[in-house]
Amino acid sequence: MNYIFDFGNVLVRFDPELIMAHFAPIGCDEDSMRQAAAVIFDRKYWDELDRGTVTEEEILPEIRSRIPEEFHETAWTVLTHWYEVLPEIPGMRNYLKKLKEDGHKLYLLSNISVRFEEHYREVPELSSLLSMFDGIVCTGKLHIVKPSPEIFAYILEKYNLDRAECRFTDDNPANVIAAEKAGIRSDLFSGCPLLKPRKTFFP
């Protein structure tokens, strides 16, 4: 079986406020920090980063225009180093190891930026986690993202996968539905299967 996983909130926890707190100036006001985080992590910027239609340098001026000056440097640091401080979802590393030991293949399919694809290997924890995967598809350089059917067709073709022998896991219902429509059996992530039963999105 070929297991295809999403990245954020499946393998690692992606929490904008936690990331922001890690990089924010010491002693800053918490309410101001949360408000700045809401701007820095505005989906209108991150969706385009995931699609590869903008760069961090291009969106930085607009972000800075919307937040207090004390967070201007933080904004750049967050945009360029966010992936360095992502805690793993409990149990998932061991679950991946078990799947590999049982002879299954692992693939990653993530809406994620070009910067991540080019630099994640510099983070030891991420590098070791993702080294278990037999194939990785990041969307930034492809300019197509989930839930587009083209991205599912792309990973199947790139790695010569039979859709009937694949199982996809994502935390976003829209992506799960799209994968099912593409003929890939899918699960809506609700926690590591080693720690709790996996919930199948479709009966």
C-alpha cells in the first residue's frame, strides 16, 4: 500500500500563535502579538506562497504596513523560519516507522512554499522525519494546490502509483473529498492511528 500524507497538522503541528510566540520580541504585549500573528499568517498571503505565485520578499511590505513596527523584524523571521519550530504530532513518527517496517511506501503531498522545499533539510528533526518518505510533492514550484484534481493526478503520475493501492490522509475535509473524487481512498486526520482509531471520512 502507498500511504500519502499531508504535512501541517498531520505530521507536525502548525499553530500560528505558537510560532509567533517563539519569534516575537521578549516582553511584547500578548494581545498585540496575537493581532500581528493574524496578519502575518493571513491566508491570502500563505495560500499564494503555497501556490508559488508570490515570494516572502514580495508580501513583506504589505504585512509590515498592517502591523506595529515592533513586529516588523519578527514578520520576516516568521516568514523565513516558521518551519524550524514545528512540534511533531504525537505518535506520528513511530506510525511512519511501523508502516515502513510493514513494507508500505510513504509519500508526502503538501500545499507548502518553495522556501520550505528548498530549506527543510537544514532542520535536523524535519530532515530525519521526511527522510522516511519515498516521494515528496510540495506545491510551491508546481503552481497547483490541493484540492485541485491536478495535484492528485500529478503525484500518481510522478511516482507511477496505482490509485487503488493508495491511501491519503489530510486534516482538511475539502482535500479528503477531492482525493476521494480522484479515486484515492482517504481519511480525515483526527490523531495518530497508534494512539486512537483512524476515522474514515467516507463509510
